[in-house]
Amino acid sequence: MELRLIVIRTPNPQQLADFYTQLGLVFDYHQHGNSPYHYGASIGQTLIEIYPLTKSQTEADKNLRLGFAMEQFDDRIAVLKEKLVPFATEPVQTEFGYMAVVIDPDGRKVELYKD
């Protein structure tokens, strides 16, 4: 089995795409058929898509937690700090590796691992 798709819904897709771009993702803005315009980026075989909230949603799901192993970890952490991105956990060695946890614009925790 292999993970192929993650869809993240947000009230502000451009702001969220800008945030994840700082982590190294490269998004394009497109539409499939009648779906709303959205952002998409690939990591290997996995597609991450950022869509606007559905009509029935009033806010983003803050329980989704993502984790990324990152090249140039120290440089990216420095940029996130310069941009005043909130950190839930500063970079630290854990049993899972050297990592930090940041908060995305919707309030989701995002784990960043030194690759």
C-alpha cells in the first residue's frame, strides 16, 4: 500500500499554500472539471492538495497532523523563525529523530524532521 493523496481544507488556500511553500513544497494552482480552484504539490507519489472549505464547513480541521523529513532543515527553520511562524516545539533530538513542530496558519501542528 502507498499513500497517494492528502487533501487539506482551509478558509484561505493561498495563505496555506504560501506557508507550505516555505517548507519546500512547490504548488501549482489548477482545477479539475467542476471542482474549485486549488493548490497541488507532489512529494514522490503523494499529492498534497489545498482546497477551500466546503459549503458545510465553518472552519479548518485542526486535528490533522502532518510530518515532513526535510533537506536543509536548519536553513528552513531559520526562515520560519524570521517569518515569526509559531513553534509548538523548538528543534530537539527525540526518539524519532531531530525535529521541530510548527503551527500552520489554520492551527495544525506540523512535524519537521531533519533528513
